[in-house]
Amino acid sequence: MPDFERFRILLEEERQRKVALLPALRADITSANSARQDANVDDEHDPEGATIAFELSQASALLQQSSAGLEQVEAALARIAAGTYGTCAVCGEAIAEGRLEARPWTPYCISHAGAVWQ
């Protein structure tokens, strides 16, 4: 049986990292938007415009990914509190400890992991 307290601690640490990262990503987006407003509006022909558009796109993607990751971590913490952590959301079987080591936030056993992109 996995040590759920150890996984709770890992998840809390991951949650803290993600919570700390989100404001920095939002600041990057704000900065890129400000730079874009000051730059030539023709991104395609302005050398700086392409760089600004890329930075904005990258920061937006990272923000979305980090927000989704935070939701997964918080859902895992809620499963720990509910006593359902470590049980596959599809089949109800125990999730292997090795899988929980690799992805402590996963709600799926290895058999069902491929059915849903995480």
C-alpha cells in the first residue's frame, strides 16, 4: 500500500511551485502585450513583432499548461482528503505506486492512462 502522506507532501510542494509560477507567467504576458502595443502592429514584417508574438504565445501556452497542472494537483489533494487517492477513476483498481511516483496527480491506472491525455 502506498504511503499517501508522502504523496500528499509531494503534491503540496508541486502545488506551491505552480502557485508561485502563475504570477510570473501572467507578468510575462502583460509585458509582452505592453511591448506589442508599443511596437509596429505589422508583426509579420516587423522583426520585433515576430519575437513579441512568439513570446506572448509561449507565455500563454505555459500559463494554460500550469493552470491545468494546478487543477490536476488540487484534484489529487481532494482525492486524498476523500480517501479515494490511488484508485483509478475508470476501473476502481489501485494505481501502481510506480505510476504515482511518476505522476502523483494521476487519477488513472496505467491501463486507462492512454484513454485520456493528461
